[in-house]
Amino acid sequence: MVEQNEPFIPFHLPDIGEDEIHSVVETLRSGWLTTGLKTKQFETEFADWIGASHAVALNSCTAALHLALEAVGVSEGDEVIVPTMTFAATAEVVHYCRAVPVLIDCQGDTLNIDPHAIEQAISPKTKAIIPVHFAGQPCEMDRILELARSRNIAVIEDAAHALPAKYHGEMVGTLGDITCFSFYATKTMTTGEGGMATTENAEWAERMRILSLHGISRDAVNRYTPEGSWYYEICYPGYKYNLTDMASALGIPQLRKCHEFREIRHRYAMRYNEAFNDMPEVIVPQVNNDIEHAWHLYVIQLDLERLRIGRDQIIDLLKQRGIGTSVHFIPLHLHPYYRNNNMSSSSKKFSVANQAFTRIISLPIYPKMTDADVQRVIEVFTRIIQDHRR
Ligand SMILES: *Cc1c(COP(=O)(O)O)cnc(C)c1O
């Protein structure tokens, strides 16, 4: 049995080392705190690392998604296809553009957006699709891009979980029209708050850059360094979405550790798989062929028919025994806003997401965990399942 006095294993902890602390302190001492040369450096390193032509640093993935939609021209009355199995941000940005999010169902095994459901949801008003690479596993991009390209629909990827991930040998960030990453505190690398948009299209990159800072044509470096001048022009009514140099100073060393972090998460995912594979009550994450999973999340599905207690009780027991977990996600169509606004018309439309929602638990998986922590999660979880078999 688990010792009562063992420390709690939180659902997530960021991995911040001396490199990061030193880098941020250096920026604090430099006298230049907000968007400047550090952010430029972060963008350049990020674009190189992904293999993308352009990277625009922003203060969140939500901001990146919003500007991506604006860049490709989503406007009032347009429809944007969004999976219901996602976080609030993926759909709310569609509202920012006064467009309409069209929620659709996911696939039962990967919990990724269902290409068949995309095809059925496409209408003459469809302007964009936002696939979410759930848990860090790339969506079926070949099918999605084929559906979109033949109809002149933009593909904006929500890659908040997918850093780093590969699809058929190619990095996520080089596949669709614009890809949006998150550096929120719980993501695979962090700047506290932050995000990045990558694209091959120079015009979209420039538009996002200008919109990110009040729609002004020249950024602060150009204006306030000795080479710059006081003159600027407002080209659009823009936003305040720029990333600070303090955040970028944190992001640069984090990015350099990103592969190493992924290796550790991958190793932990394989240990979980091995431990749970033979338990009929537990369905381990399904991974497609020819992809590289970022393993941002490790989401198991319970076979509730084989258990005497439900998902919520299992989460409570895990918590009582010192393990933090989470649920990704409460499908959007079940939330009051989307329910009340009739965006979820028939719940039959979401039968896969509805069923998955009752069965999913996200177990802790991050490089700050030790091998012993992983072992403890395995033992505690296995014990709870064994004790509640039907
Ligand atoms: C975290 C998350 C976001 C939002 O990222 P922020 O950087 O916090 O704006 C968007 N989509 C998904 C799927 C996420 O998990």
C-alpha cells in the first residue's frame, strides 16, 4: 500500500532550471523588458527548430489562434469548424472574429477531430478548420488538408499540445496554413504565458506581427533604439498581443530542452502503457502509425462496464492517495454557453465525445516527475482499479 506520508504528485509542474533563471535575470538587468531583441531571437530559434519559414511570438496561443483567423480573413458570418473535444480557446477566438464556430465530434480512439465529421460540416460559409492535435498526437492532416485545399478553406492548427510532434515525418508547425503553439505554464515548454504562430506565408506572418502590437507598422525596437525613430503608422485597429522579452528569455532555454523533455515524457508514456496494457478495465492511448506523439497528455479511457465506480470517484481516490489528475476535456457542447446558444443542436451529433467524456482521465506526465513518481502512479492507479473490478 502507499505510505500516507508520501508527498503529493501534482498533475503538472514546470521544469525550470538555473539556465532559465539566469536568462530571465539577465534580461531583467538589461533594461529592456518588453518585446525586443530577445523576442526576435526566440522567434528565429523557434522557426529554425520547427523548420518553419516564419514564427511570430505572441502572449498566448489564444492570441495566436485569433490572429491566425484574422490573417486568413475570417470575418463576420463565416463558419469555422472546431472539434468539441478541446479547450475553450479554440472556439472563443472564432467569436472574436464575429464568425460562427461549428462544433463537431471526435474519433473514439485518438479523440482527435473526425475527418468524416469535417466533411459533413463543410458548408459554402466554411472559411477555416481548426484541428487540435489532442494530447500531442497529430490529427489526420492528409485528409484534413485535402478536404480544405480543394475548397479554399484555411487550416489553422491548434498545436497547444503538439510541441514537438511529427506527422508522416514532418514537424507539426510546417503542415497547415498557420500553426499555433502555447507556452502556458502547464504545456510542454513554458514562458509563464505565451504563444507562437508559425507559417510559410510571409504576408500572413507580417499581418499577425502588425496586429499583435496595435496595428502599428514598426515595432518598439525600431522606434526606441538609436537607429529607430519616433515615427509610426497605425495600419489596422490592432491588439495588444506581443510577447515580452522576459518571457522570451525564459522560452529560449526551454526550447533548447524541448526534445529532451519529450524523450522523458515518451519514456513515461511507454511505462504507463506497459503497466496498463493488460488491464481490461483500462484503454491506453491509441497511437496512429507514422507519427511522433508529443505526449503532452497521457489520457486513459476506462471501460466503465467493468468497474463498480465511475470516473469521478476514481479521480477522488487518486487524489486521496496523493496523485493529481485532470480531465481533458469537458466537450465544448456540454458547456452552458454552447448549450444555450443552440450550437450543439442534437447531442447525437456528439455521441463519441459524450461517451469519451465519461471515461477519460489524464494522468500526470512531465519531466519533473521521477521514475519513482511514475511507479507510484502506476501502483496507486492499478490498486484502485483492482479494488473496484466488477
Ligand atoms: C492551453 C490550450 C490553449 C490555450 O493556450 P494559451 O496559451 O493558454 O492561450 C488552446 N488550445 C488548447 C487545446 C489548449 O490546451
